[in-house]
Amino acid sequence: MINERSDSSAPRTTPRLVLLVEDEPDARTILARRLQAFGWNCLAHANAESALRDPELRYVEAVVADVVLGDGRMSGIDLISALRREEVRAPVVLVTAFADTPRLKAALNAGASFLLEKPFTTEALRLVLDKVTTVDIDLARLVNKAISRARLTRKEEEVARLVLKGLTSAEIGAMMGNSEKTIKQHLTQVYAKLGVAGRAEFFHLVFPS
């Protein structure tokens, strides 16, 4: 269920292009209408296969997709890899009614920018889109550059990338099947190899202001 809410304070900006992939017709209609009100031109599709054939696909600035797409063979998570193969680098917001740990991990590993749990208000979606589309497009390059210099182990690299996504040590531990203490030990090694004192300095190193 999508909770609709009027918002007269939505910013009036030049319309940007968003790809919406939602197999439930009513939810698709509501989201498309509200996104339009929030200043987005919306390419709405019922499944990933149809979305990938959209002639405007290469111009989208953001993607919103349900994780479970019953009208096609591909899931929202599968869609991310397909978009990258088409050289579409727009941030992807996945929405799901089942934000369990395995699904969260799969979404993050696939490159999702945000996982939004249903039910959500369209205002919440607007805020998420504003957030993910104001991030520097070269963030991935900055992250890869910092991590490659540190010569981290595979486990340390996975922990470091999750920290940069904003997860806490406890959340990372739950995802990776480790205790919070173990994750903190890995982070201690990550920080030592990077020559930083903690999380704040780590973020500043990777994303200098």
C-alpha cells in the first residue's frame, strides 16, 4: 500500500526524468502522479523488461523499482545489473514490503542507493530521491580509489563499503553474520591502514569537502 499525502511545499524545479518500475497498477498510477507533482517526468513501467526497452532510458536521472515484480522475470535487484550493462548509472531506489537482512544485503551488493520499506508516503520517496540525486556522480570512483590504496582484505573492504553506505557496526554485523565487536575490530584495522582515527575522518578522506 502506498500512502498518498498532499504536499503543497514540493519544490518547483525544471522536471527531471525518473524511471518507475512497479507491477501493481494502482500503486504505479499514484506514484507516477505524485512524482510528477514533485517535479519529475516519469517513465512508468509494469516490469523490468519493458523498462529496459524505453527509448528514453539513457536520460533518466533516478530509478524507483519494486524488488518483487510479478509481471516479469526480472526482479528490481536484477534490474540494477541490467541498467549498468546499458550504461545507465542513475541511482536506484528499491522499494519492498519485506526489508529482511538477506534482501538488504543483496540490494546493497547489487548497487542500490536506497532500500525503502512499504508502506511509505510519497513525501518520504521525494526526500529519498532528493538525497540520492544530489550525491556526486564520482562517489564510486572516490571510494574505489581510497580503498585500493589501503590494501584491505576482502572482509575489511566489504565492511568499509558498508560503513560508507551509512550502516552502523551492529547493522553490518547482522548482515554479515558477525558480532558488533568483530565488525569494530575490522574497522580498527581499516582505519589503521588508511591512517585515520575513526568514522568521521574516514568519510572526510574518501569524500573531501
